[in-house]
Amino acid sequence: MAAFTAKVRAQTGKPKGRNTFTVRLMNLESSAKEPFRYSATLSNGSGRTQVYELGAMVPAGWSGVFRVDGSQVAGLRLDSGRIQEISVEITAAPAAKPGKYKVPVVAVGDNDTLRLELEAVVKGSYGLELSTPTGRLSDDITEGSGKRIEMTVKNTGTLPLEGLELSAQSPVSWSATFEPSKIERLEPGQTKTLIAVLTVPDKTIAGDYATNFTAKNDAVNATATFRMTVKTSLLSGWLGILVILLSLGIVYYLIRKYGRR
């Protein structure tokens, strides 16, 4: 996407004809994640063909493009008496704060400069991300034990988040708690760290299990799926071996005792 720094030429005299640059809606409202799309009309009434350079003087971090018949352009040639529809797309910076922004747009011809004063109203947006400090969402655990998992909650929107509650959907008989279990306020761009304690009951069959951690309030929610590999404890392993050996011993004894008859 091209960056636009308009080179506005000084007007050398009044236009010979009625050259106009108009827009159907000059004030649009959108979130920072969606572009502002304006429908403009450029008319050449000068009596001769003109070449116009298009430019948008956007705030720092913003961008703007012009499209004619779906194709992106930086300028156009317009015959005398012709009218051209132009789509103006303004994209706000991802971190743009809510508010009204003025965006001057110009069409610079051979002898004059046509100017529009567009307004972009950035609405606040909600965004939330739940993960771990490293981004890793897997670990292992021994049956009958607990695991402390460090989690991060980040406000990726432009509005503060209040009353975020933490919850978990884990396998049957497992338990999950949080320290803390609620975040009272999270400012835009802010990240907070918390601890999720996951407890696995005794005699859990070895294998992979998934737990869904969720952070939410009335406006937004985020979920992270954490996979835990359950391993059998050393004591359980030895007990299993002893049971097998004992079973084999009993079978051997029965064969020796009754096999002779």
C-alpha cells in the first residue's frame, strides 16, 4: 500500500472552467481495524484534458489509497467535460485512539488544486488475547499431582477492559483455579500475568488431555486451549509390575500344582 504525501502546487490562477472535486459523505465512522471508504467525484470543466495527481495528507501511521474502477491509482488523466468516480480508502493506524481526525485530500491539476476535507471518526474497539509468556500451550503432568501454569492476558483493543473473569473447561474430575480469578481493569496495550493451577486426580489414564482456559467480560472473550500429557507415577508403575508378576506367579503355581494330576 503506497504512502501519500501530497505535493500541493500553488494555484496559479482561477480555473478556466468549473473543475470540481466533491464527496458524497465527508464524515465516516469506523473502528481502527476497518478502512474508511469515501466515494468522491472529480469533474473536469476546464475545456481541455487535464492530468490530476491525487494525494491524501494522513496522520502519522495512517495510510490512504485511491481506486478508479477497482484499480489503485496515484493520479489520472481526465478529458474535458468528463466526470470520474474515485474511491478514497483511508486506513487508521492500529493504535489510533478514539476520536475525530481530519484528512485533507487533493487533486492537483495543471493550473489548480482541488481540495476535500474528509473526517474519519475512529470508534473504540475491544480486543483480548489469552496465552502464555512463551506462547507454548502444552506441558506434562504426573497423575495425582498439580501443575502451576503461567498465563498472560493482554488488552489488544483501544478501550479499557473491566471485570475480566477467568474460567476453565477441563476433563472430568480435574480441577482448575486461578490466581487471581478476576482482573478488575486492563488498559489498552496492557498485559497482566496470572497463574492457573491444574490438578489431575489419581489413577488418571496416561495420555493427552485438553483444557480450555477463558478470559471474558460482557464485551469480549478470549480462549486458549492448553494440552497436558499425563504420565503415570513411578509408584503406580512399580505397583503395576508387581501385579503382573504376582499374576504370573499364581498361574505358574496353579500349573505346577494341578498339571501333574
